Amino acid sequence: MTRNQVSFTVAMFLGMGLPAFAQVDLSGSWASKNHEDALERGAGPNPGDFTGIPFNEAGRAKALSYKQSQISMPERICAFYSQWHMMIGTFGIKMWNQTDPVSGKTVAWVVGAWEDRDAMVIWMDGRPHPGKNAPHSEMGFTTGVWDGDVLTSYTTHMLTGYLRRNGAMTSDQATITTHFIKHGDMLTLAAQLEDPIYLTEPYYITRTFVASPTVINSAGMPCIPGEEGVAAGTVPHYLPEKNPLLDEVMKLYHIPQVAALGGAETAYPAFREKLKDKFTIPPKCERNCAPR
């Protein structure tokens, strides 16, 4: 064995015993590709469509009490959404790193704000999360670690927000784990939300961004409250068993109520067997129809 072969072999075995530090540069503007869950990120899901959400009874009751005009309450017009909005919302993102002025090491990655979502600061310096009784905010508190070339963040201490834009909610005990995966000019986010108050299992979603030559605004315009038709001091809502939109997806798409009301089993392929004798194809698609 030659000297070069020995050197290569030693280097290979040494490398096998070391952790991977293949960090990548995530900075830049990333435009949203809304082909995934286009309805969710566009006009919004149908009222009463909670299929695939692993609700418990509290989560389902909360969702069924929701009335869309709640967001027009004067005190809620300028209320930011939680960080889950980054997975469900329409817009692109801008990312950059904050560095230590002395060492040059990255202290944090920042995902810029939207008009209706606060910035996400992903602390990379090993600081711990606050205690369980620490204040919560729309921003929440996020830490991150590199696993090879994948940045994994963990977010806690958020205020309540929406899981789906039709009343499915998250509590202030929800946590989010997000994987930032860059491949070429694409950036994929794979997120897992856990909520001990409203869900029985984690809820998963992915979305994709593409590098944008146009700089994306990282702050958003200031919000100005206005009159949207909901009187101050009132809270639009539906009382238990009084939601008039409960059968909407049944009328539109023939999806049985047992599926539309969600629950962990509705997220799995095996649930189709339970529905096969209850589902008939609608004669005509009336809304959100795919082109033929």
C-alpha cells in the first residue's frame, strides 16, 4: 500500500467517526410554489372540512364553534397568526443569518415576517427554551440544529392560532418541528405540529419554495384596523350542534360527515375501506374543480 493510499484510508476512517457538519446556505428570497394544497393556501378550505386532522373532542368542538367573521372583530383584525401560518399561508419567505461580530459564527437564522405573521428567529447558539410559565407570543421561541445539511427547528411558546383556515385551531401548548431541506434552487419545509389540547396525534404537512430573483419583503406592511361589520364587544360563533355548514362537503363532494369531522383515522389510507360503501361520485363538480 502506498503512502497516499494509507493517508486516504486513515482519513476515511477518521471521517466515519466524526459528526456531519455539512451546513448549507439558506439565505435569500424563496417564492412559494402553491401547487401543494392549493386550496388551503388560496381561497381557503371548505367550512366543515376537517378530514385528516387528528382531532380529539375538544379540538372538534372548538372548530365547529368557529364563525369566519371572527377575524373581522376590531381587536382581531391586526392579530398575527402563529408560526404555523408559514406552512399554510400563501406567501414566499426571505431568510438570512445573524452572525457573532467577533467569531463570525451564525447565532441565528431568521425567517422574515409577513403582513400577518411575525418573524421566526431560529437560535443556533444552544440557548435553552424558556420555562413552561414564560410569556407566549405570536413569534414563539425557536431553536435549531443542523443534521447534516438539513436545518431542524423546534418552536414553542406560541399563542393560539389556526391549524386550518376554517376554524381548526391550535392551542398555546402546541409545538412545531420544522425541517428546512435545500436541494438545488428548491427549499422544502416539512413540519410536524403536536398539540396535547386539541390533537391526539401529530399533524404533518410539507410545502415547497423556489429561489426567487426578486427580493421578497421581510417585514410586510403595517396593519391598520378598520370597520369590517362586526360590532365591538361581540364574538361571532356557533353554539354546539348549531353550525349550519356541517354538511357542506357532503353536499358538494359526497364526503360523509364521519370523514369531514376529522379524527386520527381519517388521515390513514385504511379509512377508505370504511367509506367505500358510503361514497358516491358527485354527478357534477360545483366548486374547486380540477381541469379535465
